[in-house]
Amino acid sequence: MPASNHGGSTLPEMRDAFGKTLVELGRDHLNMIVLDADLHTSSKAGMFKKAYPDRFIQVGIAEQNLFGIAAGLALTGFIPFPSTFAVFATRRALDQIAISIAYPRLNVKIPGSYVGIPTSRAGASHNCIEDLAVMRVLPNMYVADAGDNNDLAAIMRAAVEHEGPVYFRITRYTLPEIFPANHQFKWGKGERLRTGSDVTLFGTGMMTAQCLEAADLLQADNISAEVVHLASIKPIDRQLIVESVMHTGCAVTAENASINGGFGAAVAEVLGEEYPAPLRRIGVRDRWVDSGGINDLLTEHGMQPSDIALAAKAVLQRREQRVIR
Amino acid sequence: MPASNHGGSTLPEMRDAFGKTLVELGRDHLNMIVLDADLHTSSKAGMFKKAYPDRFIQVGIAEQNLFGIAAGLALTGFIPFPSTFAVFATRRALDQIAISIAYPRLNVKIPGSYVGIPTSRAGASHNCIEDLAVMRVLPNMYVADAGDNNDLAAIMRAAVEHEGPVYFRITRYTLPEIFPANHQFKWGKGERLRTGSDVTLFGTGMMTAQCLEAADLLQADNISAEVVHLASIKPIDRQLIVESVMHTGCAVTAENASINGGFGAAVAEVLGEEYPAPLRRIGVRDRWVDSGGINDLLTEHGMQPSDIALAAKAVLQRREQRVIR
Amino acid sequence: MRLSPDKFNELELRAYQIRRLSVEMIAFGMWGHIGGSLSMAELLAVLYFHQLHIDPQNPQWAERDRLVLSKAHGSPALYAALALRGYFPIDDLYTYCDLHGLEGHTDMTKTVGLETSGGPLGMGLSVAVGMALGLRRHEHAATRVYCILGDGETNEGNVWEAAMAAAHYHLDNLIAIVDYNKVMAKGFTWDLMSIEPFVEKWRAFGWDVVEVDGHDLEAINHALHQARWVLPRGKPLVLIAHTVKGMGIHEAEFNYKWHTHAPDAKTADRFLRELARRYGKPEEGFSRMQASIEKESFYAGE
Amino acid sequence: MRLSPDKFNELELRAYQIRRLSVEMIAFGMWGHIGGSLSMAELLAVLYFHQLHIDPQNPQWAERDRLVLSKAHGSPALYAALALRGYFPIDDLYTYCDLHGLEGHTDMTKTVGLETSGGPLGMGLSVAVGMALGLRRHEHAATRVYCILGDGETNEGNVWEAAMAAAHYHLDNLIAIVDYNKVMAKGFTWDLMSIEPFVEKWRAFGWDVVEVDGHDLEAINHALHQARWVLPRGKPLVLIAHTVKGMGIHEAEFNYKWHTHAPDAKTADRFLRELARRYGKPEEGFSRMQASIEKESFYAGE
Ligand SMILES: Cc1ncc(C[n+]2csc(CCOP(=O)(O)OP(=O)(O)O)c2C)c(N)n1
Ligand SMILES: Cc1ncc(C[n+]2csc(CCOP(=O)(O)OP(=O)(O)O)c2C)c(N)n1
Ligand SMILES: [Mg+2]
Ligand SMILES: [Mg+2]
């Protein structure tokens, strides 16, 4: 398995963890079928093909058909994983996902590969920043973004256990390990990774690791940041969000996606309705994400730990200055 | 022009106002072209066809192609209005809208017909609740939802004046008149329709009229509601939102769409970042909207003026009880 | 295999009933697509009352044939066929398009007998391809998947993605049926988007093609019989059924204005009487005339 | 119309340069699609250096021909052609895939000479149809719209929607070119999704079809000349160019593993030397060897 040296570690890339978990799940779930639209060696869905060649279906470059066929397979008792890049699921096949799959609540698990910024260098058309907003708006759809490889494996197990449509993201990047190998994921449940009293950093997907780094930076400035990982974006852990912000009084969200309508919006919705508090959202600020090196892009889009730390200081200041009516 | 008797009035349906305005704009803008995907007598884009038969292009039932062709026309100097039902623009052709149109910022004006609940009785697959979240997440895209026919005409004029992609909604319903015939619409500007001191009701599209009715109901209970109409959903009038809520201290949003990621989310995002305050969102609560009579559906989904009034009372109560850290 | 005289009479009656009930539901539901419901009455009659291997008592029977109505706006005719076949009471048809009633387009979670949910055109054939692949995996060799498409619907690229894949996968357990009624929502196919040469398109996409008069019960039955038992040889098959949009009501025939338009109670009454005359049945008007008038006035202006 | 010997030599050189620069950009940019860039080098050479009516000094000239690269991952070859034709400096090619540099796929707002933006396959032909309709409205009768598609790309239904419309609208100012290199991202077309009989598909969708050896400059030129001046008669035309994916580098030929994979600096050097030998040019290695190695180590692990 190719390894990368992010943060000095030599962990497998998340897409390798995806392929490996597919194979593991396929062992227990004989009715699992993986479908591909001409991208399986990139997405690593190909690892499943290798392990179970007759439970792999290639549909060519035709994403609408990919999801339609998945619906048909679900209707005949299979658990299909129609796999493609997140942009093509989200944008090319949205009608099929919405009406052939989500509307009848079919048991289809949709992996969205190559999300957000770390998408090799393919550029704006391939850097999926829309999927969180788009998938979140579909009734019946569950949505998750894993914080590390163990989280991803747990999400995939939970996806198979949940009867209904699921969309989950796979980052094309090596993330530092946050969770233990036997990590459990529960739909609608977040995790407090670090307690703190001054500000809550809500992360999802790869941005949780950035939040943890930001918390270290803040610590150095004597700011105590709580870090909450919300892999389950829909349903979202309303209770934990409120509980944490009741305690800290302000929050920053961080997502590897557009801040319009996605994860930050989901948290803003909850806070507005349950516990209004100063908030800032870190993520792609309504721009296309062009080609570039990953770190160059994270810097360009203000998504580095230092950006999160700055945002935390800003909300903290607003919390202090808060004019009360 | 067929008329309906909503609220005792005999105003034209909004889709007739759409057709009429298309014809008016077509008079001044000789490079305007209307495209249709086999729905022009429903959407009323057909009025343009009748007035300018050679500036009308029929593409059949092929929405992906509809938006691709529109891009090509924009690239050769035309102002295309590719017209179809909102669901098909939003879901079937999202990739084409995103990459062929929004990404290169082409001058295409996208009317989304049959939005939200009042969609004749076609049901869940046709009642577009996703478009606000989906269109809002596309960089470069402007998004608007008109409060009445005069607002729609103003939005359409502003759409043509703005160089770039625009998505605007057309409600299949007769709305009461709110604005004068010479009404002006500005991108990123809202309108305070009624001043009040206890709570702000932010409406967009047809829900602004419901907010005005709710304000009357609240008045009867001695609650002073301010009503702000935000037809321009993207860009949104951050300043007016904050200004109003600084004054009232709490807010309700109302949209004819899913409350996930759409208009309510946009307001929640602004408030969280600028002026945290108790909020409730009225709209479709993450459910499919089945067939049914319009009023039956508005009641079923909690989108009647009385529901808005109830939500207003709830946020007001939360404002009063607010525990301050 | 010719139909027995009894069977022929039964199917003729079923087609007639499907037409009548479609008009009744659309009028009473105040919404719906008459033209495309009437054009496929004979197709549904032959399918649901002779060809499909189904069991209304056991709608989830694993080896049943599947029918995917890709042109899901033809739901009135399908609901009528299902009710007549015993999946649910005829009375339920009169909840069409009411809140908590039968959904305007198809919703498989709401209505027993439906195999899919739909509304947007162009998606059904892909789902049928998935079912055909799935059933082949289960080794349900005798089971067939049928998919009914509109002619205008074949403008959608998704249809051709599915067609290409069906041929690639040699799905000879898949039978597509195109209700080739020459009219789409707003006019004739040749005016709005020409699909000819249609047979050549399917052939070039790797399908066997059979053309048939879509109102000739005997011909339909023969073709479907052939499709099931004789022709399958490693290829999917499409039945191009030449039909008349709005068949049975003169004013609606080949008339796009009756593609989607609910007749008011009086018009429905007139249509139903015409249908009776056309099909040589005792004249009978709209069964819910009065209730329909009341409903219309209750919802007026919506 | 045969090419003059000088023109022939020039086009041959251009094709060679397009190949070289594609490899250099992809290696230095550390990302990109070699196979599909190399397979269309001759096509782009003939288009940009002989057939297209364009003016790099006046890139917005209203009556210029348009070229839409629907298979936008072939951007390296297109960027190379544009730079060689004088739209921007050759040096700019070495910003490929860097932040603020040339975009991985095509971005018309960033790079002069590009007529569209792209990335997702299957969308370009629709845009070309829109352009052809628009140009006809302007009565730019001499202007042509060219659209280059991948063979695998024709799996996308959107392509067939556009094809149907182009025929419906008799767009004889539209010329599609399929880079039929037999390989898509992960294997041969016949393994992943068979598109044959391909000629019949286009014919059945109403197009004139011309097949050509896509590496034979003379044949390509003849076909494009015919397409422009002789054949147009109320129909769009597709040139099916039979090509070799990865043409010019043995290891990459018909090899899906080199569909999308950036060679490291040393491999690039080897590839470039091979290209020189294959095309009978003086052996020359990777011009940015050292800088490339440094860049690779700077971005290692990303
Ligand atoms: C994707 C999509 N676009 C548009 C529509 C709206 N629509 C409903 S029926 C129809 C016409 C269908 O014509 P055809 O396929 O010929 O069906 P028929 O009623 O004639 O059988 C249209 C355009 C739709 N349901 N789905
Ligand atoms: C809609 C869409 N799906 C998938 C991809 C990913 N992708 C990029 S290139 C490619 C293979 C293209 O094959 P082909 O069209 O034959 O092009 P060529 O051989 O010329 O490279 C794929 C699947 C994409 N860019 N767009
Ligand atoms: Mg038809
Ligand atoms: Mg190829």
C-alpha cells in the first residue's frame, strides 16, 4: 500500500483504507457489490474488484447510469457501493441519487472520493466543495466525513448497518491517526476529542486534525480550546454541539468544503435554534479551488491550523465584547 | 392571462408574470434567447416563443444539453434563459450548470419554475426543495426568490443587467401584491417591509407574504414583528440582517424550500458570524413534499402564517429567558 | 401463441377499464397526464393480465417479474392496472394526488405493487438494468424485467447510458417497451426533437428491436411472448409500440394539449361517455361527478 | 488537397513538439494525463497549424473557429498547441497545475486561447452545439466549431443528447472529432463499456461519419478539409480518428496505466529521449530535470 509522510507518519492514504475496508466488509456481507465508473484504481474501489471479481461491476464513464444501476441492485437485495469521484456523484448524478435512491430510501452506500482540497492537482472541476450542502439537502440521506482511516472504517461499518442511503467522503490524502483501530462510529453522535473552556472547534473530515493542531497553537497563547469531531454531518449531534458551546460560549467550524450550506451551516443552524453564540466558519469561501499543491491551497483558502486559531481568537473576542440586550 | 383568486385578488399567476417579463426584456435585449426542454407552455416561457419565434430554441427533454447549449450561446454573445422546472435544473443538470456555466462565469440566466410546495399536484419528485442549498453552493452564482410578480420582474431586469450566472425562482401560484409596479431590485439588498421591535421575520419568495400575515397575527397578540424581505439570497444583505436583529434580538426565517442549507441557513450563517441571536427556520423540514392541495401541504409542513407566528413567539421567549454567560 | 377468445375479451375489457379509471382518477385528483396514460392501456393490460409473472397476494415474491414505469407520469394507468389486478382496492384510486393519497408520480414506499419511484424522465432504464443484473446474480433465470419508456423520454442521455450498458452486459432478461405515441409534452417529437431513425438507434446500441401496433392486443402479446421465450440470445430487446397519444378520446388523440391537463368534472363525464361508445360498452358517465364538483370548488384558486 | 512538403514537415514538427511539451508539463506539473495528450498530437497539429481560422493576436475575433476540448484532461496537449501557436509564452507551460498557474483541466477565464472550461467528461459537445447555433444566428457562415471527444467519454449520455440535437438542428458548421484511442481511464473500451458499433451509433443519431488514421497528417488534413468544404449538407459531421493512446512512448501505448500518471523527472527524461528517437529528432532529455527533482522533493507526500 502506498504510504505518505504527512506529519512524519507513514500511514496509508485514506483511499487505501477505503479499499481495505471494502474488502473486509465484503467478507461478511456477501450481498455487497461495488460499482465503478472508470475510476477504480484511483478511488481504490479496485481492491474490492481484486478480492471479489464477480461482485464488482464496471459501468464505464456514465455516472447517471452508475446510480440507477445501484438502485436496481438495491431493489433486488444487494448492498451496492456505487463509487466515483465526489464531484461526479454530487453534480452529474444528483437527480438519480435523489429520486432513484434517496426518495425510496434504498440501501445504497455512496462513497465520494477526492473531496475538497487535497485532490491531487486536478483543479476546480474536480475539487469537490459542493457535496456537503448538496447531500445534506436530500431527505433520507445520511452524510459523514471521516477524521482518519479508523474513523472511515467505522463509518463504513455503520453505513452497512444502517438500512438506507448513505453518503460518505474519502479524502485523497494521508491523515494523521486520531482514533484507535477499534473505533466505533454512531450516526448522529460526535466526539469530544479535547476538552477546553474558551472556545469550541468543531471539525469534520480532515479538518478535525487541523483543529487539533489549532488547539495546540491556542494553548501556547493560553487559550483553552475544546475540539469536537462531528463525522456524522447528517444527522448531526445537536446535543453535543449545544452542550459544548454552553460551556465555551463560542465556536469555530472547519470543513474541507464550501462553507455555504454545508457543515458550518449545519452547526450555525443548530446554534441559532438552540444556543446562539459567536461563530466563524473555516472552509472554502465561495470560490472555486484551482489546481495547486495541497499546502499551497490550504494556505490560499485560509484552512491551515493557524487560520483556525485566528478565527478562534476572533470569536473569543466577540464573546467577551458581546453587547447584551 | 389566467388568474387565480388567492386572497380574493385576481392577479396573474407568477409564471404569467415571468412570461410577460421575458417578452418585455426581449424587446430591449435583442440578444436574449429563451431555451426550453419541453415545458414552455407550463413554465410560460412559451410567451416569449410566441413573441419572438426565432429567438426561442427547443431542445426536447434533455436538460443537460439545455444548459450546455446555453453555455455555448453565451459564449457567442447571447443572453440565454434556459428554462425548465427547478428540479431538473438543480438535479439533472447540476454538473453542466456548475462547470459549463458557473465556473467560467457565463452570462446565463436560469429560471427555476415550479419551486417548493405550490407545484400543482405533481408531488415529491417535482416539488423543488433543494435548489436554494444547491445553487447557493456554486461559486459565482447569484440566487433570488421573488416575493411577488413585480419583484420577479425587477429581479429579471437585474439579472440581465448583471454580467454573470443567475438563478431565480418562479412560484407556480398567485401571490398577493407586495411591491409597486416600478419596484427596483438590487443584488445583495433586502427590504424592510414592516418595522417592529420584538422579532424579525425574514422572508424570501412566496414566504414573505406569509410573514406579513404572521405579523398581523402577532400584532393581535401585541407582538411587534419586523418583516424583512430578502429576495436576493446570494449575495445576501448581511448588513440589513444584522441591523434588524440588533434591534429586535431574535429572528424567524421562512422559505419555500428545505431548511437545510438554504435561505434559513444563509441567515443562520450571518447571525452566527455577526450577531448571534435566537432563530427559528420555517420551511420544509428535511422531508419529501408529496402531492396534495397547496394549503393542505402548507399546513402539513408547518408553513402557514400561524406557524410563523408560533415560531416568532418561541424565539421571543428564548430571547427573554436567555442565560448570559 | 394466439390469445384464447376469453383471454382476448378479458384483456380488451382491462384496457378499457384502465382507460376509464385513468380519466376518473385524473379528473377527481385534479391533476395528471391523460395522453400518456391512455396510450399504454393495451400494453399494461397484456402485461398485468397475461404476461407478467406476479402474485398480488405476495407482492414481494423474489422471482416475480419487475415492471419499471420510467415514464412515471403515466402513473394513473399503472395504478389502475394494479388496482384491477388486486394489489389494492379500486377506491384507493380516488385518493390520487391528495395529501396522503396515491402520489402524483410513482412512490414505491407508498403504494404496493410499484417496483420503483419516479417522476424525472430518463432514469428508469438504468434501474431496470440494475434489477436485471441483480436477478441474474440470484439466478432467477425465468424472471424478466420490463421497462416502459416514453418516446420523448428517449431524448434523455441517461436512457442511452443504460441502453449501452444493457447491451454490454448481454441482458436478455431485460425488455424495454417504448410507448411511441409520437407526442411529448408540448408537441410532436419531430417538431421538438426528432428521434428518428429510432429503430437504428436501438440497433446501433446493441439491442434487438421489435415493432408492434401498441393497441393491438394480439400483436402485443405475440411480441412479448417472443421477447420472453424465443428471441433472448444474449441481447436486450426493445419493443417499439406504435401508439396514439390520448387513444380513445378524440379530442385528446395526438393532441399535446391533453398531455397534462385534468379535465373538469363535466369534461371527464363527456370523455368517459365517449370512451364507452368507442369501445362498444354501455354508456356510463363520471362515477364521482358530484364529489368532483365539490372538490374542485373547495380547491379553487390553488 | 494534399499538404505541401513544407507544411507537412511543419505539422510533423508541431505534433512532435506537442508530444514533448505535454510530457514536460505533466512531469514538471506532477500531474496530468499522458495517454490522451499524446494520442491527439497530430489532430491538434493539423487543427492549430493548418485548419483552424484563428488569430492569436486577436483571440476574441468574432468569426474565428472555435475548438472545444470536451476531453478536457487532454489539456497539456492543448496548452502546448496554444503556446506553440503564439497565444502565450512556452514558459507558461511550466506553471501547469501550480497554484495560480495553468489549470489542470481547462479554465477559459485563466488562459487565453481556451474557448471553454472543462473537466467533467461528456459536456463539451453540448457547448459546441450552442456555439454552432449561436454562430449561425450571427450568420458567420464560414466559421466552424470543432469539438474533440474521448472514446470513453462517449459513454456519457450527455454526448448523445447533444448529438441528437445537432442533427435535429442540421448543424453542418459543427465537426466533432473522436480521439478513438481504444483506452479509457482503467482499461480498454471493449472491456469496460463497449461502444461498438460506433460508426452506426453516430449515423443513427443523424451524423455524417468519416473514419481516419488519427496519426496520419495527410489523412487528417484531407478529412478536415472535406468536412469543412465538401461534405456539409445539412448534417453535423464526426471524424472518428483511430489513434493510439500514449502514441510515441512504447511503455504508454495502449496502456491504461499511463492514462493519468505523472512521470517522475527521470522517467520523463527517458520518455523524452525515446520520443526523439521515435520521431527521428536529435536526442534531447527533460529540459527541467533539476528543477523538477527539487519540486518533487518540495511537494513530497502531498
Ligand atoms: C427529466 C424530466 N424533464 C421533464 C419532465 C416533464 N415532463 C413530464 S412528461 C413530459 C413529456 C413526456 O413525453 P413522452 O416521453 O413522449 O411521454 P408520453 O406522455 O407521451 O408517453 C415532460 C417533458 C420530466 N418529468 N422529467
Ligand atoms: C464525468 C466524468 N467522469 C469521470 C471522469 C474521470 N476521467 C478523467 S479522464 C477519464 C477517461 C477518459 O477516457 P477517454 O474519453 O477515452 O479519454 P482519453 O482516452 O482520450 O484520455 C476519466 C474516467 C471525468 N473527468 N468526468
Ligand atoms: Mg410520447
Ligand atoms: Mg480513450
